[in-house]
Amino acid sequence: MINVIDFIIRTHLAYIVTNGGNSMDYQIRQRVLKIADIFLSDRSTVREVAKKVDCSKSTVHKDLTERLPELNQDLYIEVKKLLEYNKSIRHLRGGEATKRRFLEANKKRNYSA
């Protein structure tokens, strides 16, 4: 009788060999490419993409920074440029969000007075 762990390891190794050494699941590869496409076409943030594809920001970030380079290096370069741009202006976006919250709070105070 084959040990269960040994069976899993053999099955996984056979999967890696038949997939050209790439152990990334087909569904994950499709998700990574979809996320990259949405990210670049909408020029959106990681948070916005995560909401659109219904997964966590951590997953989106990992897909874009770790998994995408294995799949498509040229696409990764474009994604990396947008990630760096978003990082360079995040202090401005944070300031805008604070300003919006402050203005909304003032509106509520003025209406209740």
C-alpha cells in the first residue's frame, strides 16, 4: 500500500514535469493575467482591482509582483511601472481621502445645526 504523502508528492512531481516545470495552476495563471489586464487597462490601484476580482489586496499584489514575471516578463514591466507610479502618488491620494472625509463631516454638522 502506497503511503498517502508519497502518493501526493509523486502526483505533484508528475504534474510539474507534464507542465514544463511550471507548477502554477491553470486557474491561477488565468487570474494573474486577468488581474494584470484590469490593472493596466483601468490604470487603477491594487485595492480597486482586488474589489473587481473579489480577492484580497495581498493576493493581487503577490500575483502582480511574484507570479506575473514567471508568465509574461513584458507585461510585468508595464505593471511594475504603474505600481511604482501609484506608490509615488499615494501620499496625494491619502490627502485627498482625508480632505473628502473632512468635507463630508462638515456637511453633516452644518445640516444638523
